[in-house]
Amino acid sequence: MGGAGVLNGGTIEALSNSGAISGGSGGHGSFRTASLGGFSGGVGGAGGAGLSNSGMITGLSSSGAISGGAGGRGALLDGILGGAGGDGVSNDGMIATLTNSGKISGGSGGSGHGASFAGAGGAGGAGVSNAGTIRTLSNSGKISGGNGGFGFGFGDSGGGVGGGGGAGVSNAGTIASLSNSGTISGGNGGDGSSANGAGGLGGAGVSNAGTITSLTNKGAISAGAGGGGSGSGLFGNGGAGGAGIGNAGTITTLTNKGAISGGSGGRGTGADTFDSGGAGGAGVSNAWTVTTLTNSGAISGGNGGSAPSGVGQGGVGGAGVLNAAGWRIGSLSNATGATISGGAGGSGRKTGGAGCAGVSNAGTITALTNKGTIVGGNGGFGFGFGDSGGGVGGGGGAGGRLGRRGGGELRNDQDTQQ
């Protein structure tokens, strides 16, 4: 495992960075030989954090670069797991103020290689990962998650799975105030290749499983794209794009005056039959509680991935705002001139993916007020080929040999009051 650039378990009153702080890379797994016995070679080691804090930092200010180390590569024979990338900033303690006008980035995941078993790439590290408390996080620069590692399998191993991209900001603790006037982005999922390959999931721009009292965006928050999946056998499945903001905790106030976007689904390609593009990610996905969501900018879902081979099924687009079954958004307001849009479905050799709704609700929205534009995504093209007959268009309509584009919809399944 790589070491941290700065490791703090005590108290730092002021930490100012205008240079470069980086974590060490994880070690590579050793090559398997018969003398080692068994079936597994060495897995890759995890990268170290750029800055790791389990104590107290009163003020952290960076106009330079803070980066996590890259994950190590798994051994070329049965080093089935690549190492995870390190976080740019990892906090398990207290940071009173974190101000970034430079660049904070997570490390990329290492590649995994399988011979007797499937190979899986390592996950990318988060730009900022918080399991403690950050009172104020202010970004006018760039915060980005690391890309997932490549996963490769061959022979009878059956699968190669790309690693998931890291989140730009990942919170499992408490952030009182998160404000962004720069760029926050999730890492892309890694590609997967084998007899049946699957791309990794794209990382969220902001992922919350804890509590964020106030999240204000005047810049750009975007998710990573799903990785591509390619296979020489039956399946090649693209990974799903990440959510621009994915919430599985509590966000009291979410205010967007900039752009929030979900990631595109990955491309699925295979030599044989069943291939599918990955689903696009939601702009904002809620699976717990958002008390107030106010949009005066643009929130958009990601487009579904394409599937140009086999009996290809294009991926579905992502919702602009998705509220999952059983969960709640108190107030959703879309201002004059603002837009909430669903992603388009991906094209498929046989069937195009469906476009998604601008707002998709299966839970409870207490009040939805729209003075702007809410629009669903277009369905993807379906291309007929050979003796298979006509292609099927996604979303609204079934096409002939070239599928028609179909619209998404503004949908409510339960308890929405307008």
C-alpha cells in the first residue's frame, strides 16, 4: 500500500499548499509461478492518500495540487484484483475549513488480470472523502475522482470487470456547507474485456451517505461515464454512468445555479449475441431525504450507452431528477429559464434504449413547482440487420429498419403535488 503524502493524527492549525502533495502508488502483484502453488497471483496494492487526517485541521487551503496515489496492477496471471486508487484528501477527523482553488484528485485504480478466475480492475479514489466532519468545503478549482482500472479475463475465466470510478466528493460523515464555483467530477469506470466483459460504474460528482446541511453549486458538477464492456463470447455490457449528485443520506438544502449532469453509459460490444449499453446516470438521484431542491441552472441525466453488435440493446437514459421508491423530496422548484432534462437512450443494433424522464418519482415529492422547462430524453435508434427484421426504437416508438426516436416523459408514480 502506498503511503500518504501528509498524515495527521494530531492538530494542525493552518495548512497552506501552493505546491504538490501526493500519495504513493500501490505495489504491483507478483507473477504467478508453479512453485507458488494454488491458483492466485498477487493482487495490486492500494494507493495512498494525498492528505490523510484523523485529527484536527483548523484551516486547509490549497492553490496547488493534492493527489491520491494510483492503485497497483494485479499479477499478469491470476492477479485477479487491481488495487484501489488513493483519495486526494481523506478525512476521518475534523477539518474546520477546506478551501481549494487548485486541483484535488483521486488516484486511478490498478488493472486486474484473470486466467483461472475473472479479473477486476481496482476502484478509483475519491477527490475528497469524508467520514468525519468538515464544517466548510469551498471549491473554486477542480476536484475529481480517479478512473477505475481495466479488468481482463481470458481462457475459461469467464469475466473481466472494470473498476468503478471514484466520486469527486464522497461523504459518509457530516459536511455543514459545501459550495462549488469550479468543477467537481466523478471518475470514469474502467473497461472490462474477456469472454463476457462488463464495464465499471462511473463515479458520482458528489456522493452522500451522511449529512450535508447546505450544498450550493454555481459551477459544474458532473459524473463519470460507465466503462466499456467487450466480450468474445455471449455478453459485452457497458457500465452505468454515475449520478451528478447521488444522495443516500440527508441533504437539507440543495441549490443549483450552474450545471449538474449524470454520466453517460458505457458501450457494450461482443462477438456473439447479447450486448447492452450501460444506463445513463441521473443528474440528481435521491434514495433518502432532500428537504429543499432549487434549480435555476441546468440539471441533466446522462445518455445511455450504445450496443452496436450482436443482438444489441441500447442503454436507457438517466433521469434529470430521480426520486426512488420510499424516499422523499420536500420541495422541488425549477425557476424561469432553468431546465431539468432526461438523458437520451443509446442506439442498439437491434433495440434502441428508452429516453428517460426529466423528473422521475416513485416516492414522495411534497411540492413540485415549475416555471422553467422539464423535458424527457429521446429514445435511441434501433437498427435492423440480416434476417432479424426491423429494428425497434427506444422510448416512444417501434421503428422499422431504423427505429424512430421516442420521447421520455415527466412521470409521477406516487404522492406528487404540483
